[in-house]
Amino acid sequence: MVIQIVRVAIRPEMRARWLDVVRVNAERTRAEDGCEGYEVCEDVETPDTFVIVERWASLDAQFRHFRTPDFRRLLAGLGELVAGPPEVSINEVPRTLTLDEALAAAGTSGVTP
């Protein structure tokens, strides 16, 4: 699994436009082969700063996404919306645990609600 995390601050006056752009991008990206998830969150402590978490089946799937016309259009249109360059990390994850599995592995008796 590949997890991409994007943190981006937007210009406050461009908020409505940003929300439209990110909604369309989320819908289109979720429909791509190999996309396993796409979530958009706003940082509650830093207004107009968003975190996007994308989950991909593989690096190949993510690389195909990077080559799509939709992705290229998104990048080309970000300049007027963002307050600075986005921070992006792409993480290859060899294993994923549920919280219950992690708590058990840690020897903690806590149980999730």
C-alpha cells in the first residue's frame, strides 16, 4: 500500500474555489484504478490549511495517477489557490494494523469502543 499525505495552506479569499477544486479532484481520483481512498480534512488549529490523505494499491497506480490529464490540470491551477508550496510525502507501507491489533501487540488491554 502507498499512502500520500499532502498538507497545503490556501489563500483565505480563494476558499470557495479551493473547495470546489478539491471536491472534483477527490471524486475523479477515487474513481481511478488503484485508488483505495481519498480523504480531505481541514486542520482545526490552522484555518485554511488542509490535509489530503490518498491511499493507493501500489506505486504504479499512483504513478498512473500522476500521468492523468486531471492531475496535470490540478497542478497547473493550484498557483492562484495556495498560500505556498504543498508539503507532500509518499509512503510505502509494508503492513497495516487495526487499532485493536496494535494495542494487542503493545500488550495493552485497552479495547476500542
